[in-house]
Amino acid sequence: MSRRLAASLMTLVLVVAMLGLGTWQMQRRAWKTGVLAAIDAAESRPGVALTPDAAEFTKIAVEGSLRPNPRALYGSRVETLGGRNEMGGGLIMVLERDGAPPVLVDRGWVPAAMLDRLPAPSGSIRVEGYVRRKEAPGWFTPAPDLAARRFYNMDPASMAGALGAAGAPVFVLVALGAPPAEGLPLPATRLPRPPNDHLSYAITWYALACVLLVIFLLWLRKTRA
């Protein structure tokens, strides 16, 4: 096989592969656009009734009373509070329900130092939020500190064990809404949205295919001279 033919075949294979990857990214973009539209629609509707098999990020509403203690802290992030940067995480508490299993609720961000000091609302409350199921820890995710009830990845089963919430569904309900009058916790204000960067990825693959084709044509012209 001549060098020119081998280069032609290799270039053809690479160009077709790059165009295919670009087209795949455009298909992913269309799919992701649909997902984001569904999230927008779900966010605008009231929460639905809780079911044990609720899918990830389903918006639901439950009523019950919060067990004051014990409680746990999920994650680790910095927020500005009173002009100071404070390290904290999501306040995980147990919502007890009449005649139904308890539910783990992430009420929102609180400073780590206030984990056990923040007053809990008394009486029956309504919590509207979205479902978060177990996430696999990353390579550098710290192991949970069960004694201190600190969790660094979403692990509802371990959280339920640490908080004595036997029978709780294996997910955490992340509360949505405005902060309470006292200012804390800081709940989520909207449903999570995955990034939709597929158009830029598609343009990159199409551009690489064009560049490769131009380089090949220039090389072919030079070898014919």
C-alpha cells in the first residue's frame, strides 16, 4: 500500500469518527434540552405525594414533625454569613410522620459549629423538596465521621442508621424554599440542573474534522508538487 493511500484511508477514518462524535453530541444536546425542560416544568408544579420508589430529583411534599436530635451534617462548603466566610453543610434531620416511615430531610446549609445548636421548628410542618439518592464517593471524598455525624457524600442508608431512622426511604428530601425568619438554615432555591455544554463539544469535533481535512489536502498538494 502506498503512503498516499494509507494517509488517505487514515484521514477518512478519523474525519468520519470526528463527524460521528459531533453528531452524537448534537443528539445529546437535544436529549439534555428535554431533560432541562422537564425539570423546569417540575419546578413550577407543586410537589407530589411521597412514594418509596420516587425517582432522583422528583419534587415531592411531605408533612410531619422534625425530631430535634440527633442530626447530621452533609457535605462541606463555604458560605458568607454576617460578613464572614463560614464552613458548613446541609443540616440533615428526621421528619417523623403519623402512621408512615420517617423521612430524612436536608433542611439547608448551616455553619458546622451550629449543627447541634440551631433550634428546630416545633409542631407539624410541611416540607417541599426534591429527592436525592445515594451517590458513590469520589477518589478523594473523606470517609464519614459516624461519631460526629458528618457525611461527605450522599449516603441515605448510613445517615438513617446514624440518626436512628429505621424504615426511612433510602433517599434524602432536599428542602426547597426561602430561609426561615431566623435566617438559617439556607435551603435550596431550585432543582439541580445538569450542564448542557454539548453544542460546544459538537463544534469542537466538527472543527477538528475540518482542520484535519485541510491539513490532509495541503499535505496531498505538497506531495504532488
